[in-house]
Amino acid sequence: MAEAALPSGTLLGRYVSATSYTDCFVVTVPGQITQAAYVEAFYTTALFKLERLVLAVLLRRPSSDPEARQLATGEVSRFAAWTVEAREADEILLCDFLGASRSWLMSVEDSVSGATTLYFGTALVPHTGGDRLGVGFRALIPFHRPYARALLRSAVRRLKSV
């Protein structure tokens, strides 16, 4: 799992600014992996299920594996604490219920090499009218980065086990 520059023209790119935090993690795996398979795998890993449990208990925003599958296939636009903000054939951008963060997943299949590059990124944005991130968000960034890598690694393991 490597940190990488955000590819140009992506849905997450609209949040790259001096006042926001954005990141992008990437891994290339053998085989052709559809965007739907990636999204479903990501949100159904054991690690992400812990986050889903916290959201269900603390925020009363439960979710299930079948709902993750429906999110992946475009059947629903809400999942746990997120709403789909934008979707393309190979990307999905989700906004949290507070409007403070975005989660982004993209898969790019390479028919020549037979591999797929998986991207996972996050944007933290200031509250409306604000010009900087809150102290709480800034304090979480050092913890978020290894967690983001772990989430992507977990999704890759899940995809390999299917």
C-alpha cells in the first residue's frame, strides 16, 4: 500500500485545496477486479465491520453486508453514515452525514497486464464558510493514514479470498 498523488480528473479531485486534507493510497493487484467487487470487498472486511459496529452503536447508523453489496451495485445511495455524492463506472465518492469528510474508491483495470489498480482516498473539508480544518480532524490525521492503509490491505485480502 503506497501513498500516491491523486490522479487528475477524479471525483475526489474537487476537494484538493489549501484548506482541505486529501490523501490517496494505491495498490496494484493481479487480475481484473470490477469497481462493484472492490466496493463490496472494502465495506465488508472484518476491519471495516468494526467501524460499522461503532457507527451502529454510537450514531445509530447500522449497516449490513447486503447493504454494502447494494451500494456496490448502485442499488442504494445511502450506507451507514454515508451518502453517495457522485459515482462513475470506476469510481464512487461518499460524503459523511455531517458533510465533513469524503471517502473515495476507484478501480482501474489494465487489460494489457491483466492487473487492476485500486485507489482509496479521503478528503476532510472545513465546515461551510470555514477556512481551516478543526482541531479534532487535524489531530486524527496521523492515525487515519495507517488505518487507511490497513483498510486497503484488508480489501485486497478479501478480494483474493473470494
